[in-house]
Amino acid sequence: MQDQIALPDETQQPGSAPTTKRVKRRNVEQLAADRALYERLREQKFVGNEMELLRQDLWVYGWKVLRAWMSDGTLVEKCGERNIPIPARWDEIETLKRHRDSRDEVTHDAVQNAVKTFTEDILPAGHWDPDKGASMRTYFTVACMFAFRDTFKKWASRHRRHLAMTANAVLDGDRLGRNLPPDESVIYRWTVQRILQDAKWEARAICSLIYQQKLTQKEIADELGMTSRAVEGHMRRLRTHAKTLVARGEIDALYGRLTTAKASGR
């Protein structure tokens, strides 16, 4: 179907791509079926068994669409193409792409809201018009995108807050260097804080998890929704920055203590 979202489990066998004429015919048939369904739902005042079946169908369809587009990292771009801007950072797109629990959480809330809006507001109000060429599923997909935008903002706010809290823990003056002699402890805290002063939140959070919880790269990646390679990349850039500060004479030899605080690659 021309307006149906292409999902991994809906791909066709090689050589079986429909011709333009066949696609158009299927599109016309789908719009006719949707129009007939809409008329029945309107006569039933949008309640009853057929309406419940539609809700279930939209739930499954919306779930597949959003999860597929989050899994391949294209959802934010597709929303932008529909003039639905998503204030997402690159690392947040990667988190949804790689972290199944986060992806499922966002998908569930977005689809739940989209189904409610579509079946309780959009359809009864007559906002969907089959004469404009979009099938019911296509129109619902746009509703899912708007719902994703609102759900993502709430999820991202919690995610950023968690990241900031984790990152700030490593800058806690009461914890840094507490096992060192008092004079070394002061220098140690200042050194760490100077190195992390301009670091990204992700690098700070990684350092905090290494320092406070002694986690491995894989454990840190799971906690922050990254890959082990991304964790190592942040640490490599941070070590390079620290060496630059040493070369400039901005931090002293106590940096040697920091080089031992590397996350294990296990």
C-alpha cells in the first residue's frame, strides 16, 4: 500500500515490487475501505465492537511504526519532514536507538496518547478526509508523530535530569579524594574539577559512575543508554584534554592518580 509505513516485517521479496498501477489501485481500494469503515463508525457514534477493533489495530500499527523508526534512528528526521520539530540531542536519538527499555517506554506512552486522540477527537470531529488521499493509517501515523513529540519532551527531561545528577556526583567536594591526606585531597579535588570543567554531561556522568560505583564500560553504557565504544570515546577525549592541561601547566602531577581511574572494558 502506497501510504503504509514500510516496516522490516513488511518488506517484499526481491523482484516483487508492485507496479505504479497496482499501487494506485491498492491505494484506491484502501481509501474506499476506510471510507466505508468511517461511515459505519459514524452511524454507531464511534462506540462498539468495530471501534474497539480499530483501536487495537491502530495500537499494533503505531507500536510497530514508532519502534521501527526509533530503532533505525530516523524518527526525529521523519517528524521534521512533517514540520513536527523534535528538540532531540544526538545522544538522545542514540539512546532511543540502542536502549530497548527507553524505546519501549516512549513508544507505549506516545501510542497510547495517539490512539486516544485519534479515536476520541480526530475521527468524531471529522478531521480525517479520505478525499484528500491519506488513508486512515497514514493520518494516524501523523498523530503518532505529534504524540511522540510531546512524550519525548517529558522523557528527555527525565533523562537529562538523571544524567545531570549522575554527572554532578563526581564534582561533589565531599566525596572527591576523601581517602587522601588533607593537603593532597584539596589538590586532587581541584584537579578533577578543572579537568571536568568544560566536559560534556556524558563525560561527567561516565566519570561519576567509574569513580562512585566502579562500573565497567558495558555497565556504564547500559546505565546511560550508550555503547561501550561511545563510553571509551568520551574517556579518550577527556584523557587527551587532561594531558593538554598538564602540558600547559594548568594541572599538576596529581593527574597521574586520575589515569588509574579508567573503566574496565569488561
